[in-house]
Amino acid sequence: MARFSYQALTDAGETAKGEIEADSAEAAAAQIAGRGLIPTSVKPLAGAGGAVGLGFLRPRVKAPDLILFTKQFKTLIRAGVPMLTILQVLEDQTENRSLREALGNIHRAIREGASLYEAFRRQPKIFSPLYCSMLRAGESSGALPEILDRLVYVIEHEHKVKSDVKSALTYPVIVILFLGVAFFILLVGVIPKFVNVFQASGLTLPLPTRICLALYELIVGHWALLVLGVAGLAAAAVLYSRTASGRLLRDSLILRIPLVGRLFQKAAVSRFASIFSILQSSGVDILDAMDILSGTIGNEAIARQLEGIKDRLREGRGISGPLRQARYFPPMLINMIAVGEESGNLDTLLRDVALHYDTEVEYATKKLSDAIAPVLTISLAAVVGFFALAIFLPMWDISLKVK
């Protein structure tokens, strides 16, 4: 969405001026004409293009910012404050610049006649489809404060699960990076000091030493090609991972990694159960719920299965039957959904399942941390041992030759 300033003529021939938000100048002119005005000039606001081009410099709206905003939003609605006043107050006191700009756009959209759902939906980089759909359910049911309470729970739950997964992976990633740096420094900084000695010795060098020398010569002689090759592969991998097939391949491979795959699968199941529970209790249609879940589950492989389940739901089948044919949903979740469908307490049982899998995620995180520590220790010992053999074996042979 972009903002445009416009001039138009009224039925009385008077000049009207204002601002409007639209996808293009043509769409803006159509909106103006829909208000009974005759547009004479539609121009993008000064700086609008620069704002789009430098969008990556804007601060991200993190989960704590969104949680605080939602809680304040709920409190003001419950107090009976008019919606436009609420948005103006929140815009004035919000510290995050990106969220403040989004609230300003929402305020203008509602003032121009958009619904709350439509105004929030125009800010997709900040408010997810789940968030907007929940607002629509709250608008239609008249229970917006209760819906916002549930949204706070969902955002806090998502933030907790992501933090647990991130904390479990931070330590091993850092150690692996340091191992790679140490390997490179030893190869480039230590091995060259012994190259001339080894080559002048006339001895048949052992395999670890020959590998080190080959790697050293490759790096020294072709470092530019190596840098370009690594950068090209990284760029190609990033670009491919942004395509639908790339995301599917990446997420499918992640789910197959020992320990790590189980952790991501349980985190996705916990997310599925918690969001599905909230959507059910908020009165969101089951097909709409599947659309929202496939877009927010966080894993393309599982999202594809949810899309297949949605096709079966259109045929009039229950949710538990199609889920049994899916690969990544455990029997416990499926059985609880089947019981919930029969008893009419699906949202309550899903909430219990979400709490159970929260505990499973914590256990899987601890198990991953416990398993990674010895693996990293062995890897470190292997790197150090490799270089020790590469240096000291030929040195030992040279010393024997001298004797």
C-alpha cells in the first residue's frame, strides 16, 4: 500500500483535497470516484518511494511490542473509548517507529470508512493473517476484548516456543562457527610455518599432513574463486529458499535431522494446537482456520499437508480422519481431536494438547542440549587431533631421520 495526495471536484464544483491509501494511482482514483468525487490530480506523497526503498532500515515489530500493544488495545476497548481515539492514543505513545506508522495508516483507513479487519489487513508485515482473522471474529461477535485476550495468549505462546527453540540451537551454532574459524586459522596460520621444512625433508608425508598441505595450497592459490564460489552458493541457497519449492525442500530436510527435526515437529504441533484452539473458541469457520493455520504453522512441509486436509474438509469429512493420513501429526493429537469432535469440546481439548506439547518442546530442548554437548566435544577433539597428527607425525619422522 502507498499513500497518495489528491485533488478532486465535488458535485457542486468545489475543490476537495486529501490523502488516500491504495495499491496504485489508478486504484486511488477509483476509490476517490467511488466517493462521488471527480479526481483531477493523484500524486504519491513526497518520500513515499524512499520509505519503500529503505523499508529494511525500519525497526522490526517484535513479539513483546505486539503483546504490549494488544494488551493496551484490549484495555482501552473494554473501557469504552471510541476506536479512533484508541488508535490515536496508541499511535502517540508507541515507541516502535514501524508500529507507530502502521497505526497511523490504520487510523486513516478507519476514518475513511474501512472496517477494523480491513484496516489491519493492510499492514501484513506487522499483523499476521491470524491476528486479522481474530479481529474480524471479534468484530462480528461483539466480543473484541475477549478475542484480544486470546490473541495475547497466542502471541506469548508463540514467542515462548520460538525462544525455547532458538536457545536450544544458539550454543551449538556458535560452537560450530568457532570450530570453523579455528580450523581456518590453524590451516592458514600454523601449517605454512612447517611447509618448507616438510617439503625439504624428502620424507613421504602422512595422510593428515598431505590433506592440510592440499587445503592450504587451494586456499592460498585460489582464494578469490573460493570466496566467489561460497558467496554464489550462499546467495543461490537464500534465493531458492524463498521460493515455494525451496521452502518445502528446506523444511522437509529440517524435519529429518535427528533430534533437531523432532524438536521442530513438536514445536509445530504445539503451535497448531494452540492456534486451532483459539480459532475454534472464537467461532472462526473450520476452512478459514485451515487457511490461517497453513499460513502460520511455520513449516512449509506441514503447511502443504494442511492444504490437503482442507480439500478433504470441503468434502464434508471431519478433521481427525484426514489428519490420520498426514505424516507429521502424532496419534495423541489426532485422538484428542476425534474425542473433541464427538464431545463438542474441541477447543478445550486442543488447549490441553498445546500445554502438553509445550512440555514436550521443553523436554526436547533439554534433550538436544544434553546430546549436543558430547558431540561438540568430540568434534573439537577431532579438529585438534587432526592438526596435531598433521604437524607432529612428520616432525617425529624428521627427528628420527636426523638421529
